[in-house]
Amino acid sequence: MTPIATEEDIEAGLKALIRLDPRLQEIAGTAGPIPLRRREADFEGLAQIVTGQQVSVASAAAIFARLQMLIAPLTAENLATFTDEELAGAGLSRPKIRTLRALTEACGNGLDLAHLAQAPADEAHRALCEIKGIGRWTADIFLLFCAGHPDVFPSGDLALQVAVQESLGLAERPAPKELDVIAEAWAPHRAVAARLFWAWYKVKKQGREALPV
């Protein structure tokens, strides 16, 4: 399918989503404009996602800004020249340093992230999850915002789980596998659905960003 590359792509996907599931019309009205949030499918783009794992938006932004100041440009080759202590000084945790080291090694061994972004989602997902420290959430976010894949839904994302529960009036917050089942109804536009629920979450939580990347 055609990657999501423009705001017009999101608008078209949203119209298709509402035809698939009319309940989303009201959610879209609350959410307002849905941001594109595309970034380059390169080492820096994936490093930003790794930095944002399991931290607040503010913390992720501050740490990544320090990392960019420390390593410019932020490439695998340049990161390899810095010590763990220097990376920790930018605010990176030891697990994230290990993940970035593993990613650096993978890139040195021939991993081409720009090429991977053009691959089928399942293939790209498997390749990313082979890197130590990169799991489904990180791979999903890369496919969404770096590759622009139109049919990816990060069901392990807590904010998405809460947004789907509250906006659809579910009794309980859905577990990842349950959310996967729910999201099947939104294929092949699940990436737009994810953006929609994140935007709804931000409005409902009074401006709190749901995604630390």
C-alpha cells in the first residue's frame, strides 16, 4: 500500500476509517486535526524512538536533545566513538545504551534502515525485533512514523489502550491481544486509527502528549 506521507493521506485514511466504523466520526470530531509526525527512516529516527521508550514526553525530548548535542550528526558511526559514561551523561539509561549499541552493531553489519522502511511490514518488524532491546512497540512506532506504513497498530501502547477503552466505552482497558482484535476492524488503515486515538487522548487529557517521540 501507499505510505502515509502527507496530511492529505491522513485525511483520506480517516474518511475511509469512518466508512468502516461510523463510531469514529464522533471521536474524530473530538480529536481535531491529526498530526502527521513523519521522520526519516534512519539511525537518528530509530534512536529517538528508543530514547522515548517508557518515559514521559518531556523526559524523552530533553534526553534526545542532549544526545543530539553530544553526537552531531547522530549516526551509528559517530555514536560508536562515545563511551557508555558519555551516553549516560546525556540521560540515557543503561538498557537504552545497550539497545543503541546493538543497533549500532546491526547497522555496522549491513542493516539498512531506509531500505527496511520499504519492506513489507512483517519483514521489517522481524528484522527490527532481532535487535536486542527492540520489541514490538519500538518496531511499530518505527513503521508508523519513519516508514509511514498505513496499516500498523501498536496495541502494546498504554495511551492507545486507554483511549480505545474510554472513547468506545469499554468496561476495561483492553490487553494488547484484545486490542489487536478490535483494531482488525480498521484495516487497512490502522496507522491512521492509531493517530486518531492518540490525538483524542491528548485532547481528553488536557494537552498531555501520548507519544514520547
